[in-house]
Amino acid sequence: MDNNNKKTHRIVLFALFASLTVVMTLLFHFPIPYAQGYLNIGDAVVLLAALVMGPGAGFWVGSIGSALADMIAGYAMYIPFTFFVKGLEGFFAGWLFNKTQKITLSVALAAFWMAVGYIFADWFLYGLPAAIAAFPMNLLQGAVGALTSVILFRIIGPIFKNKFHL
């Protein structure tokens, strides 16, 4: 495969992961009343993209896909926070996986970062009590996303091995 085809494949795969992030976030969307946010499984796609494509794609899939989902779902107040929190979640997962080759550790730490990142978002938006109350739900979301991404990566990861890192 020549460089132009590889670049095209990477762009298409990135767009696929970003759009799947939006779909999975909106399809499995469970509001959290006391924090005004919502639980979703979009993290699984962000983490899977990071494992398959590397930290750069993980950042952009997390940022763009998750922020678009917030916009579509009517959570505009979260968009700037989501852009960075989910972007860094994807970046950390891809970076840690590249450094350690430990799938579970990489996605678990990245998902934990996501939950911590949203403490600051919820604190800024709604105050510390709401941020603390929402933290366990964000941990649950991260854990479900991490577990799902590990299962999916074990199934489809070998197909993509070293082909699409950005």
C-alpha cells in the first residue's frame, strides 16, 4: 500500500471512529440529574481508537466525537471541558499503550483521568458537592468504557496492528 492510500485509510478510520463515538454516546445516553451530565459508552470507542491508531488519533477522536455528541445532545455547557477531557483520555490511552503495550493498564488509567477531569468540569459548572456526587458515575462510565474497549481490541486489534498509527 503506498503512502497516499495509507493516509486515506487513516483519515477514513479516524472519521469512522469519531462518528462512532457520537453514535455510541447518543445511543446509550443516561442523564445524571444531580450533575446535569450523562452516562454513555462513547469512551469505549475513544479508547479503542487510541489503541488502534495511537495517541494523536485518540486525542482527536475523543475531542471531536465527544464534543459533537455534547452539542447534539444539548449539553453545550460541557463542550469545552469534553473537548479537552475526552481528548486527553484518548491521548493518554494511546500514549500509555505505545509505551507499555499493556492494554488494560492504559485504558484504565485513561478512563480514571476522564473521571477526574470531569470533577473539575462539574465543580466549575455546578459546585464541589455536585462534582463529588457525579464522580462515582464518571468512574462507572470510565470502567465500562475501558472494559468494552479491551474486549473489542482483543477481537479486532490484530487486524489493525501497526497499520494506522498517526
